[in-house]
Amino acid sequence: MVRVGINGFGRIGRLALRAAFGNPEIKIVHINELAGGPDTAAHLLEFDSVHGRWRVPIAANAHGLNVQGERIGYSNVDAPWKAPWV
């Protein structure tokens, strides 16, 4: 299994997570994004103006996201090497 961290959670980062999620060979473990926080990330992940609503249970907390029961860490550091890629 490949463990993946996403640096930048704009449209491409969110769509990459949607595409990879559910693939047994890929596990998204962390997101690093400067703008917003976990609440904003959860909302934007669920609702996309082009691709529509992603009907997967998504919740945010102080430490990151919970997507369909899978924990994904979250940070907002300005340099990728500073992120706690768990």
C-alpha cells in the first residue's frame, strides 16, 4: 500500500483525494493546506461546483478530517518539509 500526503488542497488536491479514495493500494494520510482549516477542507471536499456533491461521510475536527471512517491528518505549514507527514 502506498501512503500519500497531499500538499495543497485546491481543486486538484481535492479531486485527487476523491479519485484515490477507496483504492485498496492507496491510503491518503495527510493534507497540508495554507488556506482555511479542516472545516473548510471538509466542506470543499464534499461540494464541488463542477463534479457535484461527493456522497461520502466527511467530518472535520481539530486534527484533520475523517472520511468514511478513515482519519486524514491536516496541517497548514508554509513549507512541505515542515508538515507532519504521518
